[in-house]
Amino acid sequence: MAMRDLVNENICRLKPYVPGKPIEEVKREFGITCSIVKMASNENPLGPSPKALAAMKEALEQVALYPDGKCFTLTQELARFWGCTEDELLIGNGSDEIIHNLGVTFLSPGDEIIQGDPSFSQYETSATLCNSGCVMVPLKNFTFDLDAMADAITDKTRMIYVTNPNNPTGTMVTKQDVERFMARLPERVIVVFDEAYYEYVENPDYPNTYDYVKAGANVIILRTFSKAYGLAGLRIGYAIGKAELIECLNQVRQPFCVNSVAQAGALASLRDPDQVSRSRRVNSEGKQYLYQEFDKMRLPYAPTEANFIFLDIKTDCRPVFTEMLKRGVIIRTGDIFGYPNFIRVTIGTAEENARFIETLKEVLK
Ligand SMILES: Cc1ncc(COP(=O)(O)O)c(C=O)c1O
């Protein structure tokens, strides 16, 4: 009997996730002994808050016990932090888990989601698992085309993902764009604003999407501790949304989806305002440096509001990627997003950015 006959047919339709290459794998594959910089997965080069590290060490003493399944204290503090109510909050094992559960909770076979193209791959995965379709609306000028996304709504549309800033392009839709879009939305459609890179945004026209939750719209906002808070390895993210939607998501989640060390780390880093301000500053300085270098090299890029830049290297990205790996610099290729002449690079520390530029120049020569 073929394996395909045993497996749920939705699983057979899944496209495998392509992660950034881990440092250890590059060391193994290329026998590299020099230091390796990973600028491939939009992680925080500064790491977590020292206060979070201390809290996590303390939390290790308690790992024989199950975690608080409701994340009571963290939920309470997040509600205070954002000025929302506790029943508008859901904490998950990374926003990845919440995206998975959004599909399980709200999609039935034959439904459709709408997303931008290219954008984050997990929306489609979650829809495919639920035997639902995924309508891809091409970006315009590397940016979500919300007018075209509203045009794409049909009776089958159940959920729309607005990734703001978008991954892999780093671009953002404005308050005015979102206002126009929301005005066209049928009530039965849930809008998910994925704001994983929220803390890095500098543009004052960024929308306050919680206003839509307050106004009673079917809106869910996704945020994460993986980026500006530097806790990607712990897997902790959260949703803020209409209480009735959050209640449904709560029924679907695993009882202990967020481990106790992650809860302690997230809580302590939320209480440390320096973590986000330092990360924003270093990111902003790194962005300006990289922009200047790209301009000098005459390489076009999409304007970013996140901690990564989508860059046109004007040549096939695959050999460039491999040559950079051999020199200990890990980046992400654009071909997986449909842009074979692009790379996506995470903004690093000043030292990492300089090493990346030096290596890119050497490889492109
Ligand atoms: C747009 C977007 N959403 C969600 C995620 C997943 O974040 P988390 O680490 O919270 O699962 C990522 C991770 O790269 C992302 O880029």
C-alpha cells in the first residue's frame, strides 16, 4: 500500500516549510571553523533582555511542574501593557501555533483565505491542513495591495491575513490603506493582522489595529516575543482580538501550549522597557548603514519597517547564497518567494552588518 493511501489527503498537499539554515548545519556542511553569522531568520542579534535571562534561570527550578495553562500573570500584564481586556488575549506557542489554530478554529472544507504574495508561508499551510483554499493576491510595489485583496473577497472567503510589516519584503500598509480596506469588508470575514515586527516600525502612518477590535470588528492581531524581545527559541507569541473569537481559539489550543520558562522570560522582558528601545535603536542604525551601502553598490531594495531587508542583487541568488555560506554568512534566498534575483537579510549588529556587506561585495565581484 502506498503511503499516500494512509495519509490525510490535505497532508499530501502541504508545501514543506523552508527555514533559515541553522548555524550548526552550515558548520557541518561546509566544515567551517570561523565564526558564523546568521542573518536568515529575522532573529534579534542582541538576544533577550538580561532580566529575562535571569527570570528564565529561576523558572528552570520549577520545570518538574506543568506550566500555568492559562498564562494568568502574563495575560494580566499584557492586558495592562496594551490597554486591552484579558478576554481579548490569547498566548500561544509562537504565533505559528496561533496561525495553525486559526485554521482549525475558523476554516471548514471549501472555505478560502486571502493573503498577499509573497508573504509568510504558514497561512497557506494552516488553510491546506483544513482542506481550505488560499487565494494569493500579488503585492504591488513590494507592498500588500489591500484594494485588490478586497476585490478578491467571495462568498467562500472566511479569513484574510494582512501581514504588516510584510515578510519577506518588510513593507507596510498605512492607516489610510487599512481604513479603506476595512470599510469594504463583509462582517462574516475575519481579518488577521500579523504584526510580528510591530516593535520595529518607525513610520508614523502605521495603523492602530486594536481600534478595530474595540469597535467590535472580527479582527485578530498577532504579535510575538520572537523578534524584538529576542525569545524565538522559546516559542511564545500572542493574539489580541475580539473576545468571542479569542474564546473559540482558547477551546482549540493545547492545554499547556506555552512552557513555564517561556512565560517567565516573556513576563520579565515585557517589564524591561530597555529591551525594545535598544533593539529598535540598533535596528534603525543598522538599516541606515545597510541602505547607504546598498545605494553605493547600486542594489535596489524594498523600504523596510521590520528587522530585515529584501534586496535585489541583480543576479541568481542561489550561487551567491552558497558562496556566502562558505564564508560564514547565512542569509535567505528570494527564489523561495518567487524572486530569484533577491535575497532577504536580517539587520544585525554593526559588526555583523559590516561583515555581511564585505562578504556580499566579495561574492558579487
Ligand atoms: C510575519 C510572521 N508571522 C509570524 C511569524 C512566526 O513567529 P513566531 O516565532 O511567533 O511563531 C513569523 C516568523 O518569522 C513571521 O515572519
